[in-house]
Amino acid sequence: MLLLAGVLPSAALACPGLEVKGAWVREPPPASPGTAAFMSLHNAGASALTITGWRSPQFGTTMLHATLSSGGQTKMRGHAQLSMAPGEGIVLAPGGLHVMLMKPTGTLHEGEPVSLELSCGPQTTSFEMPVRREAPAAP
């Protein structure tokens, strides 16, 4: 475990320059087929980086999605990857970009950790984030 919902030290990352802050997973309702993970990502490195995959051993399927609202309807659209220029930050938050976690291998309750692995090409970075009922208060 590198860290629980804080900043991952960039020296320990396979994705050079990637910083992850405030990561958390929404507690799913009983018998739900999935939930979502949220976090702030920042490229503190000198080169562009691309996250090419998301994986969690606690879920059968893990995908990056964007929530889109149009004409009173809300839809989700999948994204194959997420690219960030040097100095760029991207927020994954409710109602926007998020990591969909589908087909859970067990039940999740508030305070329990969920492992997430980010892939940047052939390299991976793993960390844990807590399950929460509600979004944390903004700093």
C-alpha cells in the first residue's frame, strides 16, 4: 500500500510525474453491479503522460467514463485513455470523468480500501483509496 487517499510520491510511480490526490470510491447500494472512483490527477513531470488502463482486483471490469448530460438525459461515454501535458491536472469527480468499477468480487462498506492500478503503457502504478458514502468536503 503506497497511500490511502493522499498524495502518491512521484518517485514511487511507474508513470513519471503523476500525482494522485484525494482518491475515493463511492459506497455502492446493496446488490449494485458497480460503483465509481474519483480523484485528482496532476502531471508534475517534464513530459506528457498517458494513462492507458485502469484495473482493480476487487472488480471484474474497470473503465474510464465521462458523464454527459444533453436534452434532460444523462449518458456515460467510455474513454480508452487519459493524456496530460506537463503541468496539467484533471479532476475525476461525480457528474464528470470517473472510473467505473463494475462486477464487484465482494461487498464494499465505508472505510474499506479499494486497490486501483493505473497503466501508463507497459508500466503500472498501484494505490489504495477508501470507500465513502458521500464525497469528501472540498479543502
